[in-house]
Amino acid sequence: MTHTFIPVLIMLIVALGVGVVILSLNRVVGRHQRNPSKAAPYESGVPLLDTNRKRVNVRFYQIAMLFILFDIEAAFLYPWAVIYRDASHGNAGMFLFGEMLVFILLLGVGYVYVWKKKAFDWK
Amino acid sequence: MNLTPLLEAHWINAILPELVLCIGGMFLILFDAFAPKARSLTGPIAVVIFILCAWSQRFVAVGTFFGGTYEVGGITRVFDITFVLAGILCTLLSADYLEREGITGGEFYALLMWGTVGMMMMAKGLDLLIIILGLELLSICIFVLLGFQRRLPVSNEASLKYFLMGAFATGFILYGTALFYGATESTNINVMARWFANPDVTITPLLTVAFVLLMAGFGFKLALAPFHPWAPDVYQGAPTPVAGWLSVAPKAATLIALIRIFHAMGPVLPQTKWMTIVAWLAVLSMIIGNSVAIAQRDLKRMLAYSGIAQVGYMTIAMLTINEDAVASIAIYTIVYALMNLGAFGVISMLAKNQNDPQTLDDIAGLGWRRPFHALALAVCMFSLSGLPPTGGFVSKFYIFRTAVQSGHTGIALIGIITSIASVYYYLRVVYYLYMKESAEGQTRIDGGIFATGALAISIIGIFLIGIWPTPLFHAASYAAHLLLAR
């Protein structure tokens, strides 16, 4: 059972060997010239204008957070809509409907809250 | 698909207190958003909602609900009252504290209420997943409440520390639950109890690992040594009323959840070393908590270490789950809520920059400047150290008596010795209150009517339970009997 995997082992060793040999040949034979443009990110692109570690207005995060919240709401609505017709017979229909009503109501309260707190205004 | 069995008769009565708090919280945030000018009213409204929640306990339906995942009974009502009591005290203290610190309030009280709902879910959850759901609801509220003073570095530090470590601890609990599910094929505590009651059951290393993971996670939430180091930093940075609430209510919720889990495991416990692990946690907590508290000059850090020791005492009673043990834990949590929130309440009135530590020097000579507030702090300290005729004495007495009756004499002895040592640092506070001269430019005590009312509630409660504990103990014993009779 084990010996059937021996080719895999050989393959691994060969792959490792080739990688090590080529890289060390490069190291031994190749020429090394260091200069600032080689050390820069995007060596052959547009020169960087500024650092990327800047403070971003907190409103961006706020909008992103609200988007995710209400986006996930939609993600929960889909599976409910798919099973609603098949599952709703007898009491189960009212139960499913009530559950979704509560869910929407909770989100509605949150929506009204962030609206009144002016979280949607970009000021 | 048949969903009807999910809703038993009277299901709405079963979750009435939770519904009151959920809707009350939503009302408060909308009230805050629509009437920003009437913000100072949010505190009193929050108290009214908490009282409504306590009143709604009258209409609560008793039994098992939601497909056997939610159990309402006598003991959950006792713990609900503890949570509501802690909520009311914290709200009263916060009303004045938030105004002084210039924080706007609606969301604060709403988060307090939703956190209370999470604790009620933990207390009533008959399924490990419901307990974890409640725990998460509680934890998310705590993260926000801790960081409520968002302009203060210490408050942010407290919030971030609790968030990172709390998320880690929840991971442990979830992993332990997953392993229990793998072994017992259910997360339902009743089904697990039947599985453990089977005489042929063998204790595999898998189960032990699951138990250890569960205890590590819950040990964090309880601030049991060696999972305690977050507590002093978090209490120090948190808004003081929140620190008081955090040191009391989530511990009570975690304890009742653990009581259910330990009771389910009852039949196999004699053939395992699991309770030895719990005993070591209790011993370590009592020794570390009480000895490190002696070295603290910061009052909130001192109370944090004292809280570690106090939860150590409560854990002694967990070693053998019987009626007396459950009843004494229930009484201990009520008394602990009264005395710890009272102590944190006086500290919350110290009008100084909340970024600086509130040390013993701030309360020097307080007994002569503000007699009532000093008296409240002194009573709370006497009660915490367990001196009669306070509630602290009665609750400690019940705990140690239960431990001795169940044959844990050695651990009870360690508890008694360490609690004698603790008298030193509790009474040092009283010494500073009455026997030290107050210095020039001494910190002012700034207590409004609500906060002073909260202190009055705790003093009255401490003495009431201290002098006349029998009715409460009988009620708690009967509730515990119903819980364990299953």
C-alpha cells in the first residue's frame, strides 16, 4: 500500500532538488547589482506618489458597515423566499411569515435609528 | 417540513421578560434618536423598563419551550431577578455618571438591556448552542459598553482587551461544545444527561479535552484564576458602573449555565478527575485573588482581584451540585450584586479624570465629608469581607456549609482562611474612610439623586438578607429542588 506512493516521493524530491539547484546557481553564477529602484515596490510601474498608510475618514467605514448589515439582510431573505411556498401549510405558513415580519421589523428599527442619527449624511 | 412543534402553547409568556427588555431597548434608542433634547429622561425610562421586566415575571409560563431548547423554571426566575437587580442598580448609577462624563445615554441603557437578555438566555438555555448564543449577545453588548468613553484611552484599552480575549474564550467554548457533540451526538443538555446516565458510558480522553476546553472558556468569563488577568485592566478602564455590572451579572449567568451542564454530567463525575480541575480553579482563584488584592491601591483593581476571589468561593459550591449548593450560589449572586455594585457605585461618584486611577487616597477622610456615601462604601466592604450581620456573611456561610456537608472540607478551609486574609484589604478601605485626614484639593464626591438611591437599595438589601435570609433561602432551595428533580 505504501509503496504505491514512492513515485510521489521521488517527484517531491526532484521538484525540491530542481528548485534548490536553480536558485543556488543563480546565486553563485549571476551578477548582483542593487539600486534603489530595484528595492521599490512596483519597480516597472508608475512611481508612488504617497504612502499608503494614511488615515481614512471614519465615514467610509461607517458606510461600509451599514452596507454589510443591510446586504446580509437580503442574503437572509433569499432562502426564506425559496422555501416559503413549499413549507407553508397549516400553522407553519403563519409561523414563517411571522418570523420574517419580526426580522424585518428589527432591521426597520435599526434603519430608522441610523437615519435619525444622521449616519447616512456625508458631512 | 413541519414547523408547528417549535411553538408550544404559552411560548410568548415564556419569553415575556426578554421581550420586554428587547422592545424596551429598541424604544430607548429610537427615543434617543427622535428626541435628543429629552436625553436626560432615558435613565429613568430605563429603570421603568427594568421594573416592567421584573413585574412581567408574574405572567411567566413555566416549562420547556422551543423544541426543548429553552427551560423556564423557579431557578431561572431567581436568576432573572438578580439580572434585573444588577441592571437597575447599574442604570441608576449610570444616570448620574454619564451626565457628569458628558456621554449621551439612550444606546447605553439599550445595550445594558440587550446584555441582560443575553444573560437570561444563558440562564434558561437547555441547549449548549442557546447558551453560546446568549453568551455572544451578552459579550457584544459588553464590548461596546466597555468602550463607551471612546475619547479615553483606558476605556478603549478595556474594550479591546475584553474583545480579543473574550473572542478567544468563546472559541474555546465552541470547540468544547463541538467535541461534546461528537461524543454525545447532541448539544441538548437533557439528551446529554441521558447519555451520561447510561451505565455503560466510558470516559474517553476526547470528553476530558472537551470538558477542559469548556472550563477554560467559562473560566475566562467568570475571571477564575488562571484565566483572570484581563479582569483588573478591564475593570480599571471601563466606565465604573459598567465595571460593577460586569463583575456581577455575567458571572451569575455563567454560573447557572455551568450548574445545568455539571448536573447533566452528574452520573459520570465520580469516575473522572473533572471536578478536581474545578476545585483547583477555585483554590487558585481564592489564593491569587485575595493575596494580590492586598497589594492594590487602585480601588477598581482591588475590587477586580476581590471579584476573582469571590467567584472562587462560589466555585466551591459547584463541586457537588445539590439543592443547597444551587440555592447558596443563587443567594451569593444576589448579595454579590448588591454589595459589589454598591462599592463600584461610590467609586463611580469620584469626580476626577477617569483616565487616572481612583486610589485609596481619593477616599481618605470621606467619612467626615460625605457620611452617607462613606457609610455605603463601608457597609459594602464589611459585606464583601463576610462580617455579620451583613448579607455577605450569610451567603459565605451557606457556601462553606454546603461545601463541608458535601465533604469538601479542605477546600472550604482554604476558603475560610483566605477570606480571613481578605478582611485586611477590605477594612483598609474603611480605615481610609474614617481614620485618615482628607488632604487639600481632595477628590470631590459627586453623587446625584439616582446614584444615591442605588446606594440606599444596596445597603437595605445587604442588611435585609443579612438579618432575615431564611425566606430567600427557602425559595431558592425550592427552585433548586425543581431544577434538579428532573
